[in-house]
Amino acid sequence: MMNYTNFGDFIAKKRIEKGITLREMAKQLEVSAPFLSDVEKDRRNPFDNDRLEKVSLILHLDEQEQSLMYNLAGRKRNTVAPDLPDYIMERDYVSAALRTARDLDAGEAEWLTFVEELKKRKG
């Protein structure tokens, strides 16, 4: 998977990879081309959640790419990825799980095991 320096870099590279012009994407997002250019050059914060969903559709992002986009957007804003706060805030048990993991200093291996267990339920 390609490395991206930031949210704007990700959006720009994906847009170019899909053969979409800056103006075409800006029009679909209902923003000006200079505004989108500023986002891509990391001079503006990432879009709001509604526009991030549109970006995902326009660029035909898969689940992994969409997660990366949200993570990069959160990092740029110095906050949690924008697709997560509602989920966390609406479920007390999620906050409790995160606090427990924090207090026990859960590492990557433990979280990956937890995620794999959850994914088994999908299939």
C-alpha cells in the first residue's frame, strides 16, 4: 500500500490515480477548485463527515482506504477519526472498553486479537 504524508496527499494521489480532475472532484463535492486544492496541499482542514463520505464514493475507496482516510483526517485535526465519535459517545461500553485498554496499557497485539475476534462474527 502506498504511503501518504497527510490527508491532503491521500486525497490528491487517489484522485489522480482514478483519473479525476481537481475541478471535476470539486464540483462533485460542491466546493471550489481552489478550496479543494488547499485541502490537498494540507493548507486547510479535512472536510466534514458528509463530504468525507462523498469523497469515499467519488474515489471508490474500499473499506481499508476509507479507514485510512478517516484516520488521516482525524490526525490532521488532532482528534479521533471523524467516523468514530458518535459510535463511541452513544455506547458507554465502548468508552469503558477504551478506558480499560488504556489503564492496562493494551498493546497492538492485544487490540489486533480483539479485532480478529470481532471479524469472525462477520462471516
